Amino acid sequence: MRAFLPVFGAALLLAFWVYALIDCIRTDDFRARGLPKGAWVFVIIILPLIGGLLWFTIGKERMPRAGSRPSPSRPVYPDDDPAFLRSVDTEAEREQRIRDLEAKLAELDDEDNTGLKGTSDEPKGE
């Protein structure tokens, strides 16, 4: 029985080391904290138990829980922000505003054209 404990401990250590190494390799680069991902792989290989523990406690950014808010360190893009999306005009409102502006421009063009009719340089009646 005593001979079984070191073998079992070594198997657990090996399993933990392989799990930490694979987890580090498969993790996206932007989720690695403290060191670049390649340096974390090196630390895990050189220091199997301590490197794996450091990776899981310090190096890997944790995913937010389902009910928690997203991490403020990540940028919030306007199309992901519900408040921004609510502030954007609807398509119908935008089209109506364009029609109103076009009507105002047409009125201004008409005023300019009627004021210029009597001042043309063309000879009259010839």
C-alpha cells in the first residue's frame, strides 16, 4: 500500500501538469495576465506544480459568471451597448428628417430662383 501512494501522487502531479499546460496553450492570448502566453508555457514546463498553480491563480483571466457584469477592462463597443442602441434614431425617423431637409432646400432654391428672374443679362424681347 505504501508503494502505491508515491505512484498515485506522481500520477496526480502529472495529470495536473498536463492539464495546466494544455489549458495554457489553448487559452486565447488576450486572456493571459502578467506574462505573455509563451512565458506562461515556459513557467509551467520548468516548474510543474508551482507553474500550474501560478497559471490558474495569476495568469489566466477568469470568465465572468453568468449573472455578473462584464469586465470593465474590456472595451464596450457602441453596437454592444444597449443605451447607445436606444439613442440611435430609427430608420423611419431618419428618413422623415431627410425629407424635411430636402423640402427646406427646395424652398430655398425656389426663393433664390424667383429673386434672380428679373436680373438676367439676356436682352429682353429680341
